[in-house]
Amino acid sequence: MKAVIKVRLKNGILDPQGKTVNNALHHLGFGSINDVRIGKLIELTIKEKKQDVARKKIEEACKKLLTNPIIEDFTYELIED
């Protein structure tokens, strides 16, 4: 089973990388693009047959290592092989 995890900064958390990209886009003539936020996409394979067990392990991995729960939120999708 595969998991695709999207990690984003929580609303209200300053995103200096997003701000830098937003400014660069404006300097390149993309003035209609605004509010750029930068996140992470994590893809992994998990060897579990039961979706509920896989979900628990993915959530635990995200909370313990893959994200910073103080400043980041995550969503994920499980894809059966």
C-alpha cells in the first residue's frame, strides 16, 4: 500500500519561503499570483494489509517524525497496490 502525505504550515504561521517565491514571481511578471505557501509532499510504501492499521501507523509517523505538529498540518491518502 502506498501513502501520499501533504504537509503544510498551519494558517497564521509565517511562511518566509512562500513569501520569497511570491516576490520572485511578481518580479518575473506573474503579478496575478498571490498568497504562495510552500509545503512538502511525502510518498512512502507501507506493508500493511489492513487500511485501519496503515492509517494509524501513518498518523503516528507524521506526528512523531514527518511533521512538526506545532506549526504544520498534514493530510494523506492511501493507495492500494
